Amino acid sequence: MSAELVKGTLERAKPYAAVILLQLGFSITPIVTKSSLNQGMSQHVLVVYRHAVAAVFIAPFAMIFEWKGRPNMTTSVFLKIMLLALLEPVIDQNLYYTGMKYTTATFAAAMMNVIPAFAFLMAWSLRLEKVDLRSIRSQAKIIGTLVTVGGAMLMTLVKGPVIGLPWTKATENSSQLASGIAGEDPVKGGLMIVAGCSCWASFIILQAITLKSYPAKLSLTVLICLMGSLQGTIVALAMDRLNQAAWSLKPDVKLGAVLYNGIVSSGVAYYIQGIVMPIKGPVFVTAFSPLSMVVVAILGSFTLHEIMYLGRVIGALVIVVGLYLVLWGKSKDEPPETLPVEQVKGQVSQKCDVVDA
């Protein structure tokens, strides 16, 4: 095998490796987040601290690598950044964390698989996605969207019998079973998570649009996180104005959740998405989300002693089937417009080297 062929294969594999690593990073997020919420962490304060940490972490890289190549800030780009910060760091994460308080980490991770279906519907409504009802690929995307939504409803409304796992002893320990059910409201929590997912899907589409006029990915990440932290502060002050203790942090699981979510789930995640989307498109970024769901289910049952129910497992599988119907239909479309090959290769190599560092 020639050196050029090996090099080309590695270049093509980089987006896949980046997205897989992204999903593995996401799989830890619900675990540390649920642990911190169980310890009394305010979800609104967590949103503020998370994005403040992300902005501080990414800012030095933006100053070093994009000092000269950063495009001028325009009113249009600034308004898009403000909307991006409102959609994902503020609305989505406040709803997602609140919904997680009423459910489990595994439930929340599984519901995130509805995002590609929502992204397809929004892209269709904005005429960013071409749909021909006579073509099989368009029919697959529409059916997949309906199946995905149906799976989300199944997870929310149908619990089913308990799946007894040896390490949780869910069927043998009645007190643990009661504690797993107490405080849960899957309908309320599910609706909040679904609403948050719709904001996340909107964020992904708007991020892809914004990158065309402001391609400085590191700087864009910093600005989104900074604006998200400022806007989130207003929400947190309104929701937790009588609880000053909610803002205090100690070296415990709460601080760990802030640091991990800020550095990995916001800072690195937004940046990797910005690298991959111009090459593979926004739907590709969400294609590997079931990987995160499986890891969360395993870790959640071990670390949080979460009880698994047959109805929710079936609902999660239905969501995955719908997801891949959407992705199969999307794969049959024409590839999105990309940069010239040589420019893409140079950009990917440079950006992925920054992430590796």
C-alpha cells in the first residue's frame, strides 16, 4: 500500500474518529451531571459555570491559532451568535438538565437520539433539505422521523416490567426499586428533554449556517460559550435568586461536573462539530449518538444504580431504528457542498492536530 493511499485513508477516517470520540465524551456527561443533580446542584447554575469554564478553556487556543485569520464581526454574525447561545447553552441545557432530574441519565441519553429527526424536519421547513415524496430516500427520512418520534413517546409513556440486572438487583431489593421510582415523572421530564432536543437541532443547523460567514471555529466556540454563560446567568438569578448557596462550589462531584461539562461537552464538543460539519454536514455529527446511549445505559446501571424497564429499552431501540432510516435516506442524497479537496485536507489536519494537543 502506497504512502499516499495510507495518508488519504487516514484523512478520510479523521471525521469518523472525531465524531466517535465526541460521542464517547458525551456518554460521560449524563453520568456526572445526574450525580451532581442528585447532590443538590442547581441545573441553572451548572449551565452558567459550564459555559464560563468552556470559554476560558478554549480562549487561549483561539488567540494563538486564529489571531490573524479571524474574520470581522458583523451585526448579522453577532445576532446569530446571540441566538446560538440562547438556543443551546441556555434553553436546551436548562430544559435537558431539568428533565433529567425527573428521569434518569439513561432515559435522557436515549431521548437525545430524536435530534437528527428534528434537524431533518427543520431543514425541510427552511428548504435546506430537498424532499421528493416519490423517491425512496425521502420516504425513508419521513418514515424514520415518525418512527423516531413514536419511539420517544413509547419511552415516555410506557415503563413496562423491570429488567433485573445482577449488579443492580432491581427485582430483589424492593427498597431500591422504590427509591428508583420516587421523584420520577417521565412525562414531564420527557417533554422537557424533547423540547430541549428541538433547540439543540436548531442550534446545529444555525451553527452550520454561521460557519459559512464566520469560519473561525475556535473563536465562534468561545463567543457562543461566553454569551451562553451571560444569558444563563440571567436565568439562574431569576430561578435561584433566594438560594445563594447554589453558587458555591467545593472539590466534589459538583465541581467535577462543571469542569467536565465545560471542557469536554461544550468547549471541545462545539469545536469538533465545527470541524466536521463543513466536511460531512450537520446530520453526520448526530449519526453516532446511539453509541453514547449504550455507554450511558451501562455506566448508569453500575454507578447510579438506575433501574431499567423493558418499555423504555424497546422505545430506545425504536428511536435508533427511526434514526437510521433518516440517516439512510440522507446518505442517498447528494453530498453537501464542501471546500476544495486540498483546502479541506489542510484544514482538517491542522484542526485535528489542535484537538489532539
